[in-house]
Amino acid sequence: MPQSVVEDTLRKRIVFLEDRVSLLEEQNVQLSELLKVDTWVPPVALKLNKAESRVMGLLFHHTEPLTKCKIIDLLYWDVLGKDHPDSRIINVLICRIRKKLKPYNLEVKTVWGQGFYLPDTTRQTLHDWPTLIDRV
């Protein structure tokens, strides 16, 4: 086999492997985002159900607004090929979460056309909750 053919084959293989590495790095980022869903444990006093807790976990770990579609994707990534719930369920969950946060002066904000997020003050209060629990 001539050297130019071998070099060409190796260059193509290198390009293929570089593309594969890029794809795997992107998938790693996506999986890291998905793992954030269940890492936040809500304060018991908020009385959040499982679905509300998962949505709050996403909002807690993301500083940028999350769209309803993004929340659905992050919550239901593991049910590929199955129908996801209608995105309007996120409105219902956010409404319930807001009612449960209100007595503690905590809130979920909406940025029209961009999604939902937790203000820094709410995020900080939730982060510090174990130290604040006796005061509430």
C-alpha cells in the first residue's frame, strides 16, 4: 500500500475520532445537566411532591431561565420514544410551587419568552435553609 494512501486513511480516521470525541463531550455535558435533576433535596417544610421537587431542583441548579420544553426534556430524558407530558403541566407545577414558596417570601420568576428561574435571593435562602429552619 503506498504511503500516501496510508496517510490519507490515517487523516480520515483522526477526523472521525475527533468528531466522535466532540460528540461524546457534548453528551457528557448533557448527562451532567440531567444528573442535577435529583440532587437537590427540598426543605420538608415546603411540602413539595416528587414532581415539584424535581422542577425546583432544575431551577435551583440553573441560573438562566429554563423554558417549559427544556424542563420537560430534562425531566423525561429517560423515556425516549414515549410520549412526554404536555408542556402545560409545567405551568401547573410552577403554580403549585409558587403557592408553597409564598409563605416564606420565596418566588419563581418568569421571563416572558425565555422561561422560569429562581431569583438569587430565593436560591440563597434555599441553599441556607438548614441554618434558617429554626427561625421560620
